[in-house]
Amino acid sequence: MKEILRTHIEKRLGPEPEGLETVLNSVREIKVGRNEFLLKEGEVCKYVYYIAKGCLQVFVYDQSLNETTRDIVVEDNWCSELISFSKAEPALENIRAVENSQLFAIDRNNFELLMSSVPQFDIVYKQILEMSYANSVHRINTFVALSALERIKWLIEYRPSLMSRLPSKLIASYLGISQETFSRLRAKV
């Protein structure tokens, strides 16, 4: 199973980068079931996760306890609540498995050790942060300007696998529209 993570790192840094075995030995494989929480608001985030298989939802609850999804993270990507993880403060977000998932988890101590002792890990981490930031900003800026129908078309164009993979309630939350609006407009696409 660690071959998946090895391949991911080698895609970013080239074959057999220095410190690769140290990184692979610093992660632990975990399996989580559908709807299982990895993090609940108010807890301190203790891990950064690499998703080998599955799908995670990062979300918050509004005052009426409705979910607002910030991100849907699928295979070959990293997921965490980075503010909570880096500052050891209570999380503002929740992370839940949308599907049965296989993950690699790096705890805070191993993460800090890797950052200081494996220069290539620092490079990968910066790439992950930059990509995550760029994706979040692009999504926010795009969604502010798009109508509900245009958001659905955006999802079909840029993340088509989510349409068949996720329940409509979750897709609607990710798009920032009601489930009823999503169902009505989806028929028009």
C-alpha cells in the first residue's frame, strides 16, 4: 500500500529522492469507514492525511446545523485542518470520510521531524500548500461570480467524477446551493 505514497512523492520529486524511506516509515496506514469522522470541530487536529483511496469532506456547521462544505478531497491528495494542526489549537472545521477510505497519517511529531530532517519533504509540503491555496482561492472567486446553474456546469467540467460519486446533498453543499435547487437545475444540464 505504501507504494501508492511512494509513487506520489516520486511524481513530485523524481525517482528515489533523498529521505524517501524516512518519509514512508513516518506514516501509518489507517482505514476509515464511510461517514467516520477524522476530526470534529473543537478537537485539535493531530494528523495530515494522504488519501490513497477514498474521499474526504471538509466542512463546518452553520447556526442551524446545516453543513457547508469547503472541500471534497479525493485520491492522490492531502487533507488536514492546517491551522489547528500547525498551532495545536481547536479546529474550526470537521473532516469526515464520504466513502470507505485508505489513508496515510503523519502525526505532528513526525511531521516536524520530517520538515527539519528531510529537505525534500519540505518541498512537497510547500507544493501541497500552494496547490491547496490556489484551488481554494480559485473556487471561492469562481463561485462568487457564478449562478447556481453555472456552478453545476463548472463541477461537470472540472470535477466530473464527483457527480457520480457523491450524493446530491453533498454536491449541493459543496456548490453552496440548496439540494432542491441542485436537483432542479441538474436536469437542465
